[in-house]
Amino acid sequence: MAQPIALHPQTSLDPATELFRKDVLAGLSARRKSLPTKYLYDEVGSHLFEAICDLPEYYLTRVETALLKAIAPDLRAAIPKDAALVELGSGASLKTRILLDAAPQIAAYVPVDISPSALEAAAASLADDFPTLAIVPVEADFTKDLHLPPDAASRPCVGFFPGSTIGNFSPDDAVELLTSAHDALGADARFILGADLAKRTDILIPAYDDAQGVTASFNRNLLTRINSELDADFNLEAFKHRAVWNEKESRIEMHLVSETDQSVHIAGETVNFAPGETIHTENSYKYTYAMLAELAARAGWHIEDSWVSDPYDFAVLLMKPV
């Protein structure tokens, strides 16, 4: 069994990098090595994910986008006047435009994202196209306590969580996130959730292991980031991307597989890898509709309306507080 690495603080690092160091070393010293999914989304990772969304195998984006466009009139009717649209993990805010075009009564847009570059680019782009919209970016980890800026807190709020990002969370963590959103958005809020549903593996696996290798580059970019920010010496060619379906947990798992017996130095520490040992980097849970309804109820939400695409079974849920 791997021995945990002593996580002594390095005073020369800024707080965000020090947290990154601690999370990386803690994850890689565990018996089953893993890294937090959120760290996949640095500036390069965010651009690579945008490229993934355009791949033929990655049906999620085009199916959800088509569904949002089709149901835009229904969503508009549910959005109150002078509302603040609060998007969790906003990224490039591409799907946001569908709601902003459909619901001109939205007065403020609050993108919440861990990537400052993504926030800056999205805010600049939307400001050009929606000049009367108040745009209030929030650089934050939305998986922690969610706090709204005054421009949003004073308005009726509509949460927006597209992209099936909810699938990156275990059931208990998903409930915690939805509970945090419930508490932050207020008693009169609405919450629009996009979620990919469970389906055949011949559709699922290629979506996370594409023929062009873009998803592999996205996954391995996390090692590049560790090399750059934590003075590590990962050999990217010694790690292979793997996507597998875990039937028991109802989730796609992404791993980086060590192809050889090797040692990696990270921030002055040494991490050993056996051949075939993996780093678990991401989960994409594929919930059933019934499972989503249960998660929502546990977090204090009621599904007011829902739509499911045909084919591919992608759901958009409109929820309100119980």
C-alpha cells in the first residue's frame, strides 16, 4: 500500500498553487491514485474541451444544444422579469446565448468558473452582443460554497447547469452541489439542469475516447499542467488515456494508465507507478431519470418540467425549490 506523502507547505507558492500541490500529492499517494477533475480545466484544458464538444463522437453538446433551442419558448415562460442567470462552470458560455436570445427579460448574467481566462473571454464576447446585459463574472470553484454577488442576490435567480457536468459528481456530491445551489439561489429560484442519461456503451465509450485522440490530449494535459506548475517530470508518452464503463456505478471513468515501471518527481517529492497502474481523473455518471428526480428531491428541488431528446436520451430539467 502506498504511503501518504507528507504535505508540508511550500511558502514560495501562491495559495492556489499550494492547494493544487496538496491535492495532487494527496491524490497520487492514495492506494488508488486519482486527481480532482476540476484541475483538467486550465486554459489549455478548457480549449481542448471545446474541441471535444465539436467531435462527431461527442454527441452531448449538439444534442443538448438542439434540445435547448427547441424548448427555448418553454424556458422563456419560466424565467421571471429582471432575472439573474447564474451559470455554474460557464466555460465559453456558448449555450448561454440560447437562453439570452430567447429570454430578453434576463437582466444580469453571472458566470461562475474556476478559469479566469474563460471568464474574461466569455464576458467580452457576450458584452459585444448583449450591450444592455449586466455581466458579473465570478472566479470561483462552484463545488464549494456558492456565494452570489449583490447584482444577482437582489434579483430573482435562475440557475443554469448545462453540459451534463452534474455527471462529474457522485450521487452524494451531486446532492451537496444541488443543495448549495438551492440555498444560494433563493426560495423563488428556478434551476435549469442538463443531464446525459444512461445508454448503450457503443455510444458512450467513443464519446470519451475519440478516434482523433482529442480526449486523450485533454486528459494528458493535466500531467503537462503538473509539470509546468509543480516542477514535475511526467513523461506524457508513458501514460495512455483510457475510458471505461463502470456498470456497477453507472459511470464512464477516465484514467491515465502508466505503461511502464516509473518514478515521477513532483514539487520535490517522488511518486512511483507500476506498469498498468492508473490515475483516475474523471467520472461521468449517466443517471436515469428516476435517479435524477431522487437527487433533486434530496437537495430540496422539485422537477417542474422536463424534456428528453430522441435519440441519445439527453434530459433538460426545469426545477424549483420545494
